[in-house]
Amino acid sequence: MAKHRIYTTSFSDIYPHYVAKAERKGRTKKEVDDIISWLTGYDPKQLGEVLDKMTDFETFFAEAPQMNPSRDMIKGVICGVRIENIEEPTMKEIRYLDKLIDELAKGKSMEKILRSA
């Protein structure tokens, strides 16, 4: 089975869309970066390097410094698919990030998005 094209898409091609989606709803780039950091463990310098190197999504997640163990608390539907039912690990990570950005754009508090509450 062929891999989905998102795997080979550069993270830096999609990142501005995450930021734009958040900013359209009155949220900030810093909040997007905080979500990415919470999920993957990338610090701001590392995230900048990933963006500069045009790292693809598959590599972005494969080389993430520390995937958050609480990410399995992320539940719900994104792109018409229930996250809990996604079996392919990289696609699940991508959908976790999509869901978190969605929650940010919908006005959820950072505390709830980052599963702190």
C-alpha cells in the first residue's frame, strides 16, 4: 500500500496553515508552537531547524525529541475519522496535531488542549 502524500509533505509547508488557522480565530503563533512542543518535545530552536530544513511529516514525528505520553488522551473526530480508530502510527500522530490545532481555533483553553485539567 502506498503511503499517504502527507508523509512526504514538508512540515514547513503546512505549519503556516496551522498558524493562520489559529490567528484567524484570535489565537497566536506562540500557542501553536506551545502545542507542537507539548506534543513532540521540540523546543523553539529545534522547531526552527525543522522548518528551515523542510523536514517531511514522517521524519518530523520519527525524530521528535519526546512524544508526549498523554497524547493518547486526545480523542474525537478529525477529517471525518475517529482518532482512536487510526491504526497507522504516523497518521495518528498527524491527526493528534490536527485535532489540537482544531481545538485551539475553536477557542478551547490551552490548559484543556494540553490535557492539564
